[in-house]
Amino acid sequence: MPLLLITLKSPLLYHGTSMYPILPQTRTLAHPISPPIPRCVLSCKGVGIQVSSPKRGSGSANGVVQQDWKLRGVGFKDVDVATLGNLCVDIVLSVPQLPPKNLQDRKAYMDRLSASPPDKQYWEAGGNCNMAIAAARLGLRCVTIGHVGSEVYGKFLLDVLHDEGISIVGMSEDSDVHDGPSASYETLLCWVLVDSLQRHGFCSRADFSKEPAFSWLSRLSVEVKMAIKKSKILFCNGYGFDELSPNVITSVLEYAVEVGTSVFFDPGPRGRSLQNGHLKSREHLASS
């Protein structure tokens, strides 16, 4: 009686002969399978699953032509995850006491810290950089979309992302014109303050302005659109509203939907303040 031979292997690359045949349990399986099972490939690549559909054809090995099935989207997407905004440098310091709750006193507290930049050993890539770095270390191809200044903090952030193999697409263009102070072009800093009881406090210049930190950004560049189009997933979080105007965020999300890029949105700690905040922000949050 012929035996049905099955190969058990993970991941499943092909069906072939096995050193350990599995005996058929019923007479209906006693005959060999004919025609032979064509080779098929199932591979998990990043966050998508690509399956090649076997099809008979000429000019291919064993008469099998492998055709990649397109993932949801327009065109070829070779980037697993793109992040939107929230590219900041965290400065982690131990302090005798946390900053005061009064807004003006808190601003003065932060200004005193900023007057004398701390040693570089206290700097860390923060915000969406954490998401991108974690994804890159898992083997995903990542791109960050946002604004980074040309000062020392911006150069530090670019070096960290480069060392992790993460590309960055700037949102600003040389043609951008603004009338605000030069600080509005600088890399966003977040002061992470820890007191003797290990309680944490956070300060950022975005906390003291009614307008987003980069409100001068008003349009999407060709490079930004290309990065979105080539990405399978666009990740953004609630802190993006601290940097980008609601109109820009909506434009990004609408374009992502248009080109078939899935959107992951994490409101995070900003979720409650956004829900109770400015009407325009709430409307754009709902549309997200």
C-alpha cells in the first residue's frame, strides 16, 4: 500500500518527502495525492502577510509561477511603519522638587532649566522615536515624519535615529516662511523631572502655547506624501496635536486613506485633554 508522505515544517516553505512518513488512518487516504501539491510560500513580513498564489506557467521552476498578492494599498509599499510627528528629545533629570502647578511659575521653572543645557548623558530620544526604535529592533522597516531643528538637540536626535536604521522625512521646506521667533523652529524638548520619591513631572514649551509648536507647517510636501504612500501603516498619537495644526493632521490622515495606508491612532495621555479641549481639536480627533 503506497504511503501518504507529509512534511511538517514551520514556517511552511514547501511540501516534499519526509524521513518520517505519517501512516494513513483511513482507506480513503491510502493513495498518493495526484497531481503533486505545488509549492506555496507563506511569509510574515513586518505587519503584513504576503502570500504567493501558485499558478501553472512556462519558464518557471517545476512549472510553477509565483505571483505576489498586493497588500491593501496603491503601489508598492516597502516601509512597514511610518510615524507622524512627536519627534522630541527627553531630558531626564533628578530634581529636589517637581515643578509648580501654576502655569507662569512652571514656565519660569522650565526657562531656568533651559538656560544651562544639561550634560548629554541625560538626553534621550523621546515621543514617537520610542515607537520607531522598538519597531526597528523587531526587524520592521521604519520611517519617521516630522520636524527636527538644526540645533544640537536636533543633530542628537538624527544621530540616534540613524544608528537605529530609521529614516526621517522632514515636514518643513526651504520655502516655508514664518514670522515667529526662531525657537519655533527648534527641536521640541520634554523635560522629564524625577524627585526623591521617584515621582515624575513633565515640562515642554508646547504646554505654554495655545497654538501648536509647529503651527507654521501648513502643507504636505511631496516627500511626506511619498513616505505615507510607501508605508503599510501610519502611526500617530495624541501628542501630535501639540505640534501640528488639526488641519495638517487631517490632511495627513485623509491622504493615508486615499493611498491605502492603514492608520493607527493612540490618543495616549492627551486623550482626555483633547476630548475636553478646543472644539476644532475635538472635531479632528473624532474624524481621526
